[in-house]
Amino acid sequence: MTGFSPECGKNRSESSAVDLSSFGIREGISETIISTGLESPNAAPIGIIVKGGRTFVRLFKGTHTWANVSKEKHLASNIVYDPLLFVRSTFFDLEPSEFDYVPVHGLSFPILKTASAWVVFECTDLKNTDHALVADLTPIKAGFNEANWKSLPVPNRGFNAVLEATVHATRYQLTGEEKYLELIRHYESLASKCGGENEKKAMKLLYEVLGL
Amino acid sequence: MTGFSPECGKNRSESSAVDLSSFGIREGISETIISTGLESPNAAPIGIIVKGGRTFVRLFKGTHTWANVSKEKHLASNIVYDPLLFVRSTFFDLEPSEFDYVPVHGLSFPILKTASAWVVFECTDLKNTDHALVADLTPIKAGFNEANWKSLPVPNRGFNAVLEATVHATRYQLTGEEKYLELIRHYESLASKCGGENEKKAMKLLYEVLGL
């Protein structure tokens, strides 16, 4: 067994007739890393929401993702199983070298090199609320990146704990409320108990960011 | 894109030289469903622990899994992404029709039909503690089940919440402590907000089990 490869014979397979469900983007909120920005690529963890057959995203005003989507009307959803990348892309700019580019609608669109799969969406029917932009999403191109499938993403409570801690860390930064710190400490202990090396590195970085 | 298939050309691929890491069983605790029982198959969610290069499992005394492993010295770790199956196998006996059988060491060993992948382990160096049996695990045979790969397991906080709620539900049943109910209610709300139909069904069943 040399590794886990979702498609044979191609290093990266692409499809323009996108069946979202085969990419695991399903009813509920899929936690992916969104890449945007034709001139200066950017990445941030953002959920793709599917509800009642509608696929959409909610982007907070003032973020790079919000600015890029407002202007360019496209985003890529990168499916990633690396807890450290979730934390890094939440709090830091990724390096330009971490992006690859795919041709979509005459554009050269940034995706993450280490994504296991990616879907580029066109954003339509943009609606601004007080704090956010809500955009409907139409998938226009997608691909698996076989080279990144080294193992199955087996459920791991440590990995899950990093996701939760990251969500609560952004809320803590916004509000400074102590209850978020308590939750973060709870999830740090879970990541340490159930996670591997990458979960521990991710939590260490998150603690550094928060000055803990 | 017709679906997500980890191996081509075979409905089920099997391997006897098992590279555990390609099955996603890695440092930390991998949450899988363990099947055991040559005469009467049984399944229960149990973590496979990898720590300092050692792979082992901790089984609580008095459970079916504990009895079967004590006697038969084998177990199968099934990689499953169905939240309802985690809850069902925690609190109920699965149907005999939900198991398939693979030949291992001259035995016909039960695995879960709906597993995305499975690894059969030999259990060695069994050690009893007051409440549990600890056994080292040597992988002897493994396989992917391509027919069960319909989509990528994209991180979903609702799915993760069902796992957490299930862990806390077993603790609540053991201790009756109110703090576990609070955690379960927190995760029910997360499963409802971020999960899909299967997460909601799983939490509904868990609430029924607890009489909530």
C-alpha cells in the first residue's frame, strides 16, 4: 500500500461539471480554507454552507476574503486536513509559494498547493448585511490533488479540538471574554491527549498568537 | 465526477503488508469502530492509540469487545464517517447483516460493511488493569472498500460534535453527573447548526437513549 489516492493515473484531476457532494460539500457547514485574490493570494478558514439546496458563504466585512470576493466574484474552497494550516491561515498570511494557480473563466485562480481537493466557485447574488457579505456559490471547476493523499483522514478528537479552539480564539480576539479562554484550554488538553504532532504544533502556535 | 474512490479497478482491495499510516492510523488516538466476535459479531467505537511508535488499545472490562478480545486475540478497526453509526454502535447491538467477513489467520473475521476502510489487528501482550485490558496491536490485514467512498470526509464541526456528545453520553450514563448533560446540550446545538441530516438523526437518537 503506497498511499491513499482518490483518482488513478493523474497527478491532479480536474472537472468542470462539478458534483459538489462527491467533494464532500454537503448539507450543513463544511470547514474548508477559502483562497481568493488574483493579484495577491490570500487564504482563511471559512465554512461553506449548504442549506435547503442552496450553497452560500458568509464573509465578515473588512477581511481580505471579503474584499477579494466583493471585487472578483470568485473563491476557491480548499479541502485540507492539516490542523496547523487551519491555525496559520486564521492568524497569518500564507507565503505566496504556498499557492498554485488554476485557469478558471479566463482567470488564473489561486488554490492551496497542499489541499487534498479544491472547488472554485463563482459568487452571485451578493448581499451585504451590517457585518457581513452573503454570496451564493456556483461551482465551476474542481479537482483532486492525488499527491496530497498520503493517508485517510480518520476521525481524531485532537484535530477536531484544534478547529474548535481556533473558532474560539477568533472570538476571544474580538471580545476578550474569559469564557473563550476556558474553552480554548479545554480543547488544548483534548488536542494534547488525542492529537498527533501536527495538532500539538497547531495548539502551540495558537497559544503564542493569544499570548498564553 | 462519479465519486471518490481511493483505489481503482477493485471493489475491495486488501493488503497483508499493512502500512498503518496510509490508513490514517497515526500518532494520537484514531476514533474508529472496533468489530470483534467470531461467533456473534459486535461493534463499538474505540480509539486506536499510537504513542511513541507503539500501537495499542484500552478496553473496558465487562464490554463485549473486552470479552471477545480476551478470548480471540484479534480485533478489526473500521474507519467510518457516519455519525449515526457511531451513536448506534455505542448504545445498541448492530444487526448481523451489517457485518461482512474477511479471512484472516484461518479465521473468518467480522468487519463493518459500510466501513470506508478496515484493518484487522492481532492483539498481543494483553495486560489487565483494575478496569481495563490493554493490548498491543499488530496489523495483519487491511483493505479499502471503494463502494463506500461516495464523498470526501470534509471537516464538519457538526460531525465532530456528535463524537464529543457520544463520549460525554457514556460518561453521563456511568456517573449521572450534570456537567456531562451541559456538554451534551452544547454539542447538540453545534450538531444542529453545522451538521447535516445524519448528524441530526444521530443526536436525536442520542437524546432518546438518555431520555432527554
